[in-house]
Amino acid sequence: MDDFTVTTKMTPKEYSRVMLTGLYKKTGFIIATIVGLIFLATSILNYFNVINYTTNTPGSDFLFGLLFLFSPILMTLIAVGQFKSNPNLQHEIRYTFNDNKMIVEGETFKGEFLWTHIIKQKEIGKFLVLYHSKRMGNFVDKTKLTPEQLQFIKSKVGQK
């Protein structure tokens, strides 16, 4: 396939949506949400004497429930704060794809990633996230790709 270029500019609102969607799909956060709901439900039901669940710390059970339930939101708020503090992420980023690599260019940086260094891809909302480490990836706007281009990128990810 011939080289093709896609330009993406992600807003903080889009970034927070992608982060929340990604976090709430992870098994650990699903379990934490369920545990949080259980903590909240038992402390509320105990408070209204619907159940007789005795604990020395009903207030802390309620707080732990809130913490477990809203931990993805707290993590997203921290991540969005980091996103807003990095001006490189708020400018347009050009992604050029060819048979050998992906080239990422912003206003103040340029990077190249061989396809063998892209360890996985994930579709979250309108973005295709191409991971080059467990926690770092590039967000490519799928709406600007043709179906053939999207299939080309997917076929290249994970090839060794």
C-alpha cells in the first residue's frame, strides 16, 4: 500500500472519554466497581436498619465504597490534567503509515515506530490506539481513515 497520512487533534473532552471507556472495560476496575457498590449498599442499608451488618467503621466502609466506585474517574481526572499540561498533545499530530513503519510528527517532535515495536492496537470510540509500550500509545482518529487504510494498520500490528 502507498504511504498515507492522517492528522489527529485530540481535545481534553475526547481524551477523558477514551480514558474512562478504557478503564471501565478493564477487569480490575469492573471488580473494584462491584466491590464499591457492595460497600456502599451495605453501609447504606445498615444505616437505615434494613440489614443488621455491624462494623466498627461504617463511615469508612462508605468512603471505601465511593473510592472503589469512582477510582477510574479520579484516574481520568489526573490523566486529563497531565494531558492539559503537555502542549505537544494538544496540537495536531500527523501520522504517516507505510509498509515498514509509522511516523509521528507534531509541532516540536518527530518519532518513528517500526511495526514490530507496536505491541497492540485497541479501538476505543472513534480512536485507534496503537501501543508501543504497555502504557503508552498513539491515538489515531479512525474517522479519517478509509476501511482499507484501517485494515492495513490492523494487519501490520503484531507482526514479528
